[in-house]
Amino acid sequence: MNLLAIQVMNDSPSSSDLLCNVELLGGRDTNVPTLAIGAITSADAGNYQVEVSNGAGSIVSENVAVVVAGEVSGYDGWRLAHLAETPNATDAEPSADPDRDGKSNLQEYYLDTDPLNPDFGGIPVGFVEQTEAGLVLTVRFPRRDTVGVEEVFEMSAEMSAEAWQPLTDGVDGVAIQQTATEFVVSLPVVGAQGFVRQTLRLDGK
Ligand SMILES: [Ca+2]
Ligand SMILES: [Ca+2]
């Protein structure tokens, strides 16, 4: 919840007598009931309460959802459509998981699932098979054409955050193939255990 604090310039207890602070309100100097604020970006969308105060006291409004209209695409557009009314702004972050289904908002965006409703589809499936070249691990990941998202595949012998190495198609026996609906990542099995994961990156972040 964000709080938009407005200070009123005179101390009258009657709202009809109030004058807005011209610095805060972008040049308004009369007691008009409408507040206009410029320089809004999609990052400002969310839930607000407005607190108006002067020397006579203060009053706080009901929760107000601010929606930023206009051409907003990619994750920001999806966030406005699905997460504009979450009580906490942090719940709309790409890394947040407000429905606690183990999928971040970015993954929900990627998979076109509901970020406020737990769902457990879209889980990668892996298997190991014996080939002429030795043991090969293959993992199938759901895929969806999604504006502004790049998929990165990584492997590691351990789950620690530092150990992940990027996988490149055609290097060290790695193959990364894609269809309209999935990625198929395969690589030789080396060592007693190994992990493969897909990481999503938002363009420019
Ligand atoms: Ca989630
Ligand atoms: Ca979900």
C-alpha cells in the first residue's frame, strides 16, 4: 500500500474552503475536487491511500487502485491486467510469488497462468537414457512465445547459487531444441548427480 500525502495550505476544517498546496499538486491553486498528477509511469500503478491534512486535522481515503492507461506491453502490461490490485506493491515484482505455488510472477507471465491462483502445471520433466555415446539427461521445459522474455538454460552438479553454468547448444555435447510448445534440453551425464534449470530474464533487466 502506498500513501499519497497531501498538505492543505489553510487550516479550515471545512473541505469547501481548502486550498491545495500548489507545489504538491502541480500548479492547482483552487479548491477543485479533482487532483491531477503528471509524469506517471507504469511503475506507479498499484494501490494507494490518500491522506489529506492541514492544521485542523487529517483524513485518509479508502484504498484506491491506480491503473496507468496507454500502450503498455510485456510484463508491465500483464502486471497491470493481473496484479494491479494486490495489497502490497512487492507482490507485483517479477520475482514475487503471491499465490505461493512455487512459480514466480515472471514464470506465471511466461506460462500465461494466474499469479493469484495456485496452479501446479508447467513443471519440467526429465529422464536419463542410455545411448551409444553414454548416458544422456534430457529435460523438457514448457515454452511459450512471450514478449520481452529470454530463456536461459543452466546446469550444475550442485544446487548452490554459484555453481550454475550456462548451457549452449552444440557445445560439450549439449543440444537445445525448441518447438512451439516446449524446449528439449539434453546433455551427457557426468558425475553422480546433475541439475538442469531454465531461468527467465526480462529484457533490459
Ligand atoms: Ca505464483
Ligand atoms: Ca499461479
